[in-house]
Amino acid sequence: MRRNRFITLEGLDGAGKTTHLEWLAADLKARGLEVCMTREPGGTPTGEALRALLLHPQQSLHAETETLLMFAARREHLEKVILPALDAGEWVLCDRFTDATFAYQGGGSGVAWEKIAALESWVQRGFQPDLTLYFDIEPENARSRMTAVRQPDRFEQEREAFHRAVRAAYLRRAAEHPERIRVIDSNRSIPEIRLHLRGILQTLF
């Protein structure tokens, strides 16, 4: 059985995913482990091109087109980054994965859960993260944390009702997969969250 792990981080923008991802990577490297950090959509040249298309503030896409593009980027990501890194013995940390598609395209945009599940089965062929850390926060709190330095992307511009539906879908997904998805209260202080994360990490060794 392989000793390395595939860990994904999920949550609304503003929940602190990026901050915690960088800390987790540093913690794992301090243990002498090789770490691959990546993101979705993205991670490959094709994925990054699709990311630019999907997140562009002026872009308008049908929700099902959006979902298909997410899985097209994911197939490339799995084939060219995630699976090779795992085969090489690296720990892979990914900012978003398929749970985000269920949350944003399923919960936020209303794509049928069953259609996303069919694509998940086809593209991933049973492959799932070893651990998913879902950073839970109310949409209004997440929005207040977001920087005003850059222009919000297409999803960040959505109304609060959209983000509430996204959060509800994340919580539904967590309830359906409690063995994999750990819900982290992102309203707590960073030291409290890191203490919680350390405890979770210890279960993987």
C-alpha cells in the first residue's frame, strides 16, 4: 500500500484554502516528504487555458458546458500531474477537485447531481482523494475576507444566494462521504485551525 497521499482542499473563496495549503505543504516538507502542489481548474497548460476561460469575468457559459470543461481539465490533470506524482512517491496537495464541481456547478448552477456523478465515474475511474479538507464558512464572512486588490472572477461575482447554494452542496457532499471529507470550521483562528489540521495529518502516517 502506498504511503503517500492525495489531499484536496475545498471551500468558498475567502475560506483560507490557499493559506492552509501552503502551511500544509511546509509541514509535510519539514517531515522530509516530497510534495506536489497544484490546483483546479489548472495544473497543466491545457488546464490553465481552460481556467482562464472558465473564470473570466466577462465569460458566459451554459452550466453543463462549464461542467464538461471542468472534467476535461481534470482528465488532463490526473493524467499528466496527479497520478504521475503519486506514482513517484510524492504527496499531492490540490486546491479544489471534484467536490468543487458538485458544489459550484451542481449546487450553485443547478447541474443535476447524477450528471456530475456520471462524469466523475467516467473521468476518475474510481479514483478519489485520500483526504479532503473542507473549510466551512458563511458566504458573507468569506466575502469580507476577500482582497479588493484584484478583479473578482466570474464565480466570485455571483450573488450571495449562489454562494449559499454552493456551501449547502459542499455540506451535502461531506455528509455523503464522511470517511473522506473533514469539515474544518474556518471561522476559528489560524492557530486553532492548524492544531486541528495537525491532528488530522497524524492519522495519515
